[in-house]
Amino acid sequence: MFERLQKKWKVKGWQLALILITFTIGGSATGYIGKKLMPVFAIGPAWLWVLVYILLVTIIWPIAVLIVSIPLGQFPFFIKYIGKLGRRIGLGGSDVKRETSNVKRLTSDVSRFTHIAIFASGAGSNAQKIIDHFRDHAIAKISLIVCNNPAAGVLQIAAKEEIPVLLIEKDRFYKDDAYIKELNEYRIDLIVLAGFLWKIPVALLNMYPGRILNIHPALLPNYGGKGMYGQAVHEAVIKAGETESGITVHYVDEIYDNGKIIFQAHCPVLPADTADSLARRIHQLEHQHYPKVIERVVSGINEV
Ligand code: GRF
């Protein structure tokens, strides 16, 4: 149970202990203060007493927990946690607010909840890391996986994680814009490509201006462009005798691997490297950085 909580809240063991202590002290303080306050209200029928008590406790609990969390150093966790609870019960409304306009803004207002679609058509190792990162996240959620390959490993990940899937066919993607309506259905604000090889149609670029990201397994502007994907990239890097490669996260525009670069990370190319060994190193780098870069974009920080 503790391990599950640790994973769910993405905290270390010692932090989980402090969080549980905060819950315990905050909860007891709430009960105590509630009982002390009740006699102040001269309430008649027992059912009304219970109702007022519940209401009172609902108001006191978040305040008590937040106060207790300060000396225990858990305020950032609890402010997020309580914000999320509030959204769940419909307070604040940022989770359920639906944009009417087609062109939605990714703002720097972190109280806005961002629905992310991952476009992936391969094994989905990056998709998995992104899903892990945003599991129970305070300001964003992976709401949809878009895939063009019915045999892709990412579909198993989507099933396991219970994330809806939109399987698209080429004709539909380029000639029919019905899938855009489906992105709206899921209130998608941001699209992240993670192993999606089809070129993004102009209709979609216009719909999500500056809100489609891609990760490329090399240091752009080198080793990018049409046909430069998968092992071909690493083979070209090794063939050129590079001593360094890396990853590039960039915005997507109408040209392959051309949009504004958001982030790059480097790694060495070793003399004994094959395309496979280099690919493994690059994958590690992608897993380490892509979710964090996406998070920063979600928070409206474009320069990381
Ligand atoms: C990654 O190497 C990424 O750079 C590229 O496609 C690959 C996807 O790998 N765009 P995976 O399916 O996430 O394992």
C-alpha cells in the first residue's frame, strides 16, 4: 500500500511518512476544533447538527492540513493535493472548463488544467515515461493516445493505463478533419509526438499553433528531415564520425524536424558504438528529459 502511494504521489519514503503524519495531525485537529466549535451554534435537530458538523469539518480540514504541512515542509504537496480535490468536487472548475473556441491557448496560468494527447506509433517507451510523469499530476493529464499503427506497442500501454486511443488511418488524417473533433471531445490542449512518423497536416498545425512538440533522437538541425528516423539517424551519426549526439525537443511546423528548438541534451558517441548501442543511450536521455520539458511547456515556460 505504501509503495503504491509513493508511486501515485511520486514521493520518496521519508516524504510519504511526513505526508501521512500531516494527514493524521491535520485530521485530529479538525475533529477537535469541530467539536469545540459546534456548541457555538445552537442547533436543534440531530440531522441538522450532523450536516453542520460535516460542513464545518470540510472547511476546517484543508486549513488544518495546510497549516500542519508548513513545519513539516510538505506545503507544496498539500496545496497541490487540496487544489486537485477541489477541482474534483467542482470547485475552481479549471478541470472541467471547456473551451468553446477552436484555437485554445496554452497559458502560463498554472491553475489551468492541460489535457495532453500523445501521438505515438511505435514501442511507446517515451509515451510510458510521459504517462508515468503526469500520473495524478496537478496541472496536466494524458487524456488521449493517437496512433496510426494497429500493431504498435504503445496500444498495449494505453490499454494497461486505461487511456483512450484514437486509431487513425492515413486518408482520414490528411483528407478528413473529423479527428480534430475528437481531439476537441477530449479537450486536448497540447500534442506531444513520441515516435509518430507521419507529417502533421496543416489543419492540425493551425488548430494547435505552437502547441505541438516532437522529440528527435539527434542534435537538430543536423541529422533531421524526411527519412531521418529510428536507426537511420544513429547510423548517419556514426558514419559521419561524430563524437557527440543527443536529443532535441522542438515545436512542430510544416517542415520535418524544423520547428523552434526548445531543448537539447548531449551524450557521447563512443568509438565502439553501433546504431543499437547509441539508440539505447539516446533513449535513456529521452526518458530522462522529455517528460520534464513537456511539463515546463505546460507551465508556459518555453525557454528551458
Ligand atoms: C524516439 O527515439 C524518438 O526520438 C523518436 O521516436 C522514438 C520513439 O521511441 N521520435 P519509443 O516508441 O518512445 O520507444
